[in-house]
Amino acid sequence: MKILRYNLILLACLSSFSVLYSCKKDFLEKGAIGSTSETTLSTKAGVDALLISTYSLLDNGGTAGGGWPSGKWVFGGVCSDDAHTGTEAGALQPIPSFESYTHDATLFPLNDKWRFFYSAIQRANDVLRILPKVPSSSITSEQSKQIRAEAVFLRAVYHFEAAIMWKNIPFVDENVSFEKGNYNIDNKTPIWPKIEADFQFAATNLAATSPNAGRANSWAAKAFLAKTYMFQRKFTEARTLLNDIIANGVTTNGKKYALLSQYHDNWVPSKKNNEESVFAVQMSVNDGAGGANGTVANGEGYAGPYGGPYPTFGFYQPSFSLVNSFKTDPATGLPLLNTFNDSNVTNDQGLSSSAPFTPYTGTLDSRLDWTVGRRGIPLLDWGIMPGQSWVRQQSVAGPYLHIKNTNPKSEPGARENSSTAVNYHMIRFADVLLWAAEVEVEVGSLAQAEIYVNRVRARAANPAGWLYSYNDNRDPGKGFSNIPAANYKVGLYNGQFVQNGQSFARESVRFERKLELAMENHRFFDLQRYDNGTGYMADILNAYIKHETTISGYNFGYMIGAKFTKGKNEIFPIPQAQIDLSVVDGKQPLLQQNPGY
């Protein structure tokens, strides 16, 4: 097959199933103006460029289906109890349908996401198809081995991300082509063994380090393989890998994996690709793309205020329930696992920015104010968050702002338009530690699980990493004082995992992930993974809906009557457009719809 077009937004005709089922052979064999042929690409430089173009899609942009409607903020965040769609009543359609679990197979973000994943998968496959054609005189065997391993790794990542969305998906490798007539693939074959095999190949063949930050290394592949095991509840296999990663894993630039001393440094652009970064999507701005390569542009962020010193879109606003989750026991500093939503953290819902307001004075986990912008508290070094005037439409979206992907004011070069150069962490070391805690709860030692959780909590408990009040609220540039911005109290567990048993330990680990990884687009898929047919996910999310729809002054109209349906809403519907395109010779479609849709 000839590559039709290439410019770092390379798109072969096999780039998505919508194209797989509709391309014509005569079109496939025509060259395009400005196109690059396989002959041209069959060089070391050409195949490197193909590989880089495959990495470039990790930010959910740059090819068919990419962009904000298909971003992980929707499926991983808004569909969970982390966040609301945000903005204004009736805006951002059809995203509220996903938040209220009324979505169906015809909604365009689902088709966009499908097309995007299979475009990305085909880019990886293009690398694998072209690589054998590169003359051995221009590439060493070691270089070829690394390129192949990276392409297989990326193919696995994109298949993995599709699998947690839909579960029942086709696996497409480099042998699929129009010429071979084998592009009609059903979604009945279990996908996980093939994803495992790709990650295992990558883990075996990738080098441990690389001169290029952001490239996959063997340890990142092992971490993704462990995550693949976690989604299958293969805890014993995951435990072996995770122990190895914790003891020996290093970043691509050779730093031993570790937690950063300060939580928020994970989102400071000048400190990215650090020892906590297992695998991150590389974001950049002021690079000639007008912000299109930044965190917000393609749907992985949407952090920051709508008004104020650096206006953004005002999407993706943290929920009341998420903020309440950061309350702690005033005596122990531990989370309120079962009672966090009994009362709300004091907020300014319905208050103008000029109205008097006193922030919550109860004890809180310090990670809250590095995750959520709330009235009366410094929003990084941008100023005191004034409430309503920085929120797009508080009555519809609530009073809170997402700030993890916000660049500090002290790093103005890390922002362009509404995008930032804050990397998106697909996996960070805190993630690994909490997976390890989870497997210890299931197949290992409750005491060891507590040790892992405490490693994560110890950072949040350390005053050195807390947010502090300004020296002068009128001029944040004068720096921070030594007075904490809120009443932070974070305690460590002290034998409770063993004393209270497996159920308590399991819920404590899950709650810790909720806090540590809040607004990082993991929550929906974590709940999906925990569920395993038990109804756990439905119980959590229906309780969440009940809470959010009974808050005084909050017009959460499209959620009235919403219900998460067990056995259906844990995964998303296969896009109807793709099912229709999978009909061959008038027979039944090869792609089968997921249950309940």
C-alpha cells in the first residue's frame, strides 16, 4: 500500500475503520500532491519521522477524530464523579449526555474517538511495515530493534486506550491492508492477550534509557503491562512486575523512579520529565503551532478560569463530591471514607465575588488546593481565586476550577492562547505505588499495602509541599508566607489495614487513588476496573448523582433523573457509524454492539 500523505500529520487510507470499509483501490494507488512515497520513507530519517508522528498523536490531536469532544477529560473525568462538563447551560453538546449516562451509539464524540485510535494504530503499523524496507546500510540492527519496539509499544497503548473504552474492539496489526483484503475484522476475539503480547515485546526489546525525553523505555512498557494485568484482575502477575518496577525502574533519562518531594511539581512545566514520570505525553507551546501541541488544545486538560488574568474555556469543573473527598478526620488526618459527602465543604455557590465569604475552616488534605481552584485560596501564583467572576456560569457548573494543568504565572513561556506546556501523565510513580497497594490487598500483605499508601500520603502530609498564603494578597509577586492557605491535616495509617481487614484496606486504597489522581482522567476507568460485575461502579456513581442534584442553588438540570445502569454504562457503545461500515456484502455487521446499547 502506498502512503498517501505525510507531514507529521501523516494519514494513510487505512487510518480508521470508517476509511477501512470505504476506501477504493483506485484511490489507494494514486499519489497525492505533496505526498511522500514509501520509497522516500524507507530511510532511517523517514522511519524516524513516521515514529515521531505516531508519538505526536498521544495528545489526542493531529488526525481524524482528535480534539476536545473526544478527549479523556470527557470519558475519564466527566463520566465519573470527578467533574462536571462546565461552561454554560446547553453548551458543549453532546458532552452532558455522557455526564448523565444518556449517551447512545450515534453521538459523534464516540465515532471521533474510534477513528482517532485506529488512525493512531495505523501510524504505528506504518512504521512496522516500512521498517523492513530500510536498507541495512543506513540503519543498525540495534536502531531497527528500538524503532520496532517503540512502534509496538505505541500500538499497544492505543489499543489499550480503546479497550478500556469499549472492551470489545478489533486488533489491527501491520499485516492488515487493502491489498490483502483482510481489513474486515470483527470485535469478537478477546483483545487483552494481544495487548499483553505487544507490551511484553516492548518490555523485552526497549532500552532502559534514551537520549530523548518522552520516548518509551522498557520500564514504561512494564508499567503498561502491569496496568493491562490490573484491568484483567491478574493481580499475581501484576504484583511481580510492580515489585520490579518499584525496586529497579528508571525514567527514560535514567533517574530512579521516586515521588517528587512536592506534589505540585508534577505540573510545573520547567520540572517535567522528572523521576515521578513513568510515561508522559509531551506538551509544548510557542513552537509555531499556535498552542495546538499544548495540554488544553486537544482535550486532556481544560484547566483554569474563564475570567481573571489568563482566561481559558472554563470547561471541566471539579464536582462538589470531589472537593468533599479531601476532607479529613480532625483527629487522625485520615480520609472520611464513608462520610465525606455528609456535608459540603463551604463554598460560594450562588454568591457574587463582591459578597462576603469565609473559606472552609475544617481539616483538609493538602492536595485539594493543588487540584481545585476555590474561592478565597491562592490559585498558584496568579492571585486569590475570587469565585464567581472567574467561573463561566456558576449556577450550571458549580464554583470550582480545575488547576492541575495550569502553568505558574512565573513561567509565562509555558502558555500560549489557552494551552500550556504541562505534560499529561499517562502513568506516574504514585500510580504504580497505588497499584502495588491494590494487589497487596488482593493477593499479598495488608501491612505492605498500608506501607505503599503511606508513601503517597507522607508527601501530602509534609508541610514543605503545602500551598501557602501570599505575603500580600494584592500582589502575589511578593511571594508566599509561612501561613498555610487552609487548615491542612494529613495523617498516615497506623495498622488500620490489618486491624480492620481486607474490605477496609481495599476501600482505603481506592479512595487514595481518588485523591492522588483527581482530575487526571483516570477515575471512570478505575471505577470500571474495581467493578468486575459487582455493581460497585453503579453504586458509587448513582450516590454521586443523588448528592450533586440536591445541592441548594445548583442548577444541575440535565442530571435530574440521570441513572448509571449496571451492566451497561461501565463501557461505551460501539459507534453506530462503524457498525454500519462493517457490513460486508449485505450480511450482518462484523462489529457487534456492546450490551444494553
